[in-house]
Amino acid sequence: TYTTQDEAGTAAYKTVELDDFLGGDPIQHREVQGHESGLFLSYFPEGIRILEGGVETGFRHVEPKKYMTRLLHVKGRVNNISIMQVPAERDVLNSGDVFILDRGLDITIWCGKESSGFERSRAGQVCQAIRNERGGKVHIQNYSETSPDITDENWWSHIQGGKGPVKSSSEGGEDTDTQFLIKKKLLRLSDVSGKLEFKLVATGKITRSLLDSKDAFIFDVGSEVFAWAGRSASASEKKHCLQYAMNYLNEFKRPAWLPVCRIIEGGENEVFESFFDRDTAISRLGAKLGVLGIDTTDDLETIEKHLTAKNKEPMLEALAHRSPQQLTKIITAWEAKHKTKLIDEISKNTSGNLRDALIAYLEPPLEFKARSLYLAMKGWGTNANAVIDVLAFSSNSEIQQLRKIYEAKYVVHKAPKLPEQGQLWFDVQEEVGGNFRAVLHQLLKAERDESTSVNQELAEQEAHALYHKGEGRWGTDTEFFNQLFSSRSPNHLRALNEHYKKHYNSSVIKAIRGETSGTHRELLLALCTNYDDWFADRVNQAIKGVTTNDKALIYSLLSHDVYERKEIADAYEKKFKKPIYQDVFTALSGEYRKFMSELLKFE
């Protein structure tokens, strides 16, 4: 309430600094005192006590003469009850709430005649907590507004304005946060035209399919505003979407105190997902995914019951249809209850491909990718396809984090002195060579253009250059190929391909296939192929051989979130004219088949 402009500005500046340091991926929330979101309040199961600050609380060794009297206001319903310090004045009292007068070793609870049982109970809990903090020496008195026992000594002499009438319950305001009943709005922030443009997309019924990974969006749900940035949004769109959300509040005459949350695609939670209209949200996530909130207590009990049992299928089905956020809740609840890691227990009680799949599914995505890189280079030979699958489809920020995770946990080749590029760079240096290594090293710099806007003139120029340095001459300028495909964005390469087809009746894919070979060719093909098409092919290759390539199958399906997995499934059916679920089910067996096929049920 009393935050200065300088303090707010400094907080915003430091938030940007921290966000940049963490690669731009963290979810950001802006909360305003007195209007906190349900998510924020959920982090404080014992409620929030908002104090003025700058005064010693005097825990344990309380000296009443040095302790400043304070008045706490208890207001709310059920679990959303706030405890806020307010001026010790009669004007703030009202018949609908509870107030606590804290004088150090003496505490008085004053219950308005229309206050709720929730508020009274919460006030009692707060006072007991204060007593415990002060070594049990606090004397607590509890009075109702109409009690004849309230005296000047224990109440009114400490309230500025003295004894007198107080505000009614209605004058004290509703206990629930005011919900502004407006139609939901979705607005798009895009710089595809060369400058940032902010346009209304839809109002009222908002389905998740309206979001586009190439842009950023402002989603006003009434009680909160979300700034969502797609995975392939430009750096400018990601950087400015939160500020545009703040500006939106003013331009559309929305309350300045509304909670604002910035989310990067892939980091969505159940709260965000629940605001989309059901028909699309549920169909995209799967009817059993639980974005609208499933109590994970039942899941925990299912895991406890079936983890060590012969029949693990109920546990597998429960896990397969949970969102990443729900899985996190399950893992946290397990560790709190059993003091062990759920992944470790699953590793002990499962084996083979089922164990590998479950660990990949429960492991944090970037840790799974880092481990996949390590296993691809460990031992004799290199699994080049695994290295390609990880690095060709990771964003710059993901690669930066992968390098940190890898360096902290893995070493394939020990260097007398580790180069400044890090352990992952060095292991690639020692494992592979030639043009394949050159492109991988370029990707590991994490400098690839990720903008969604396209300079068509440049794309056309580079289409001509690609032809004249490849198909249009004797010999290939591989250095040009390497630099072009490792530095240009997917959108740019798609535009380049269109110009290439227009002028030379050929394609970039054909040029790569004709002018390069081996792992170098495979990597360049990956860099100019959509991930859904690429991994649809990978799945088909993994299950159509004489034996199943389980490592490739597990990575292709479990390194992707449920949205991406659905896109891969759609691409698979479009290309191979058969549902991916059927082919995976036919290729596998046992509980491994059960788990992998459950992951591919989206309706």
C-alpha cells in the first residue's frame, strides 16, 4: 500500500535483471496488497500478516514499554483470509470483521457482531502463534462487539477516537475479492510486420487454440491478467509482453491492482489452463489430464498401493494422465511423506524399458536432455542421432541451461584444463569431428536467431547464395551451409525455402540431401524441419525396425510436453495414415506398452 514509485521501479528493474540471468523462462507475477490472487494466497496456508515494518517485533524477549501497539485486521472467507496491520483508529473498525489489538504481552481480540466463524477461528490461530513466538508469556482476551466486558483499559483507550459507534458490516466491504464481471479478452502482441502491434483477437469464449507459439498474448480473465509468450516469440515480444499487460490495465480502464502474471509457453499451470473454454482446453490436454484440478491425494495412494505390487497398471494410468504441475505435486507430496525421492523408489521397483520411460517422464525436462547427451557420448562410439535430437530442437535459453546442468553433473572426457566454452563443448569436441562438430559448436553458442519476423529480401538473397554455393556449382561451400543453417531462425529458413523453390524448382531439403552427407546432413535437415514432423519420423523409425529402438522412442515422446506430443501424434497420422497409438501399442508389450500407449491418449 505504501510502496514508493522508486521502490516499485527498482523492483521491476531487478525483476528484469533476474529474468535475464535465468534465461527469460521464469513465470513472473505482480501482486498488489489487498488484492492478492488465489495462487499467491495459497502459498500461505496459515494466512498472511501484513505489518507496517520498521519496528522490532520483539519475539521471545518482549519488553512492553518498548513495544509499539498495533491493530491487525482479519478479513476473508474460508482459506482466503488476510491479516493486515491497520491504523489503531475507530474509523477502521466494522461489525463484519475481526480485529486484534497487540500490545506486546497483552492481546485483545475484538469480533464484530457479524464477523464469520472463519475470521474468528483465524484470529485465534494468529494470537496463539504470537504467544508461541513470545515464549508463551502473552495474555489473550477475546470479546465480541456487544460484550459488556469491553473496557477502556483493555480496548478503547488504545484506539484513536475512543469509544463510539463503528461502521456496519456492509460499510466494511465484502469478504471476497471483488470480481469485475467482464467478458474475457485475448489480445495479440506481434512484431511480424517489423514493429510491435497490439490487437484484440477475441472476447467472450476464448479457446486455447487461439494462442500461437510465434507471438505473445495478453489474456484478461476478469480477476487476473496473463501475459503469455510463445516458445517461438521474438525476443522483443517476450521482453515487452509484461509491460503491455500493465499498459492494458490503464488503456482498457481495468483496476490497476489486478494481479498480472507473465508465463512462457511450456510453463503454464492449472490456474492459467482453467480459464480457457473447456471444449478445446480439454481436447488438447486429454480428458484425463486434469488441468481443471484433480486431487493428487488419490494418485499418491494409488502409487503407494501399486508401486511394489505385481500389477502396476493402475499406477501407470494415473501418472500418464497428469499435467507437469500435478506430477510436481505428487513428487513433492511423496518426498514429504516418505523422506525419499519418488524417482529413486520407482527405479528400485521397476526395470528395463518401463523404468527408463518412467524416469524420463518424472525427471525435469532439461535434466533428462542433459542426461541424454551424456549417455549419447559415453562409452564406445557416439549416438549422433540422440545428440541431434537434443541440440537441434532446443532454444538458446535451453542450451544455456543444458550447458550448466551438464557441467555440474557429467564428464565424458577429462580436460587438462577445461576450455571456457565448458564441459559439454569439450565432450562434443572430443567425440565428433568435421562439419558435424562445427555446426554443433555453433549451436552450443546459443546465438541462433529466434525472431519470428522475416526479412524477405534477405531470405531471397540467401536462397540465391545457397544455390550458387551448392547445387549451382561444382563442389559445395560447406562453411556457408553450416553458418546459414545454424544461425537462422526456423521462420527465416521456411521463407528461404519458398524463394528457393520459386527460383530453382527445387527445395532446401533437396539441396541438403544432395550436397552433404552422414551426420552433418542429418543435423542440417533437423534444423530446417518442424519438430512435429521430425519426431513423427523418429517414432516411426524406432518401432518399424526388426527390433524397437526404445531409447529413441522414449526420447521422442517423453522429451516433449503433452501439447507437443499431441502435435507429433497428429503429424504421424497425417504422414503414415495410422494413429500413432496403434503402432506404438503393436510394437511394445507388457506394462511398458501400457504406459507408453496411455501417454498417447488425448481424447
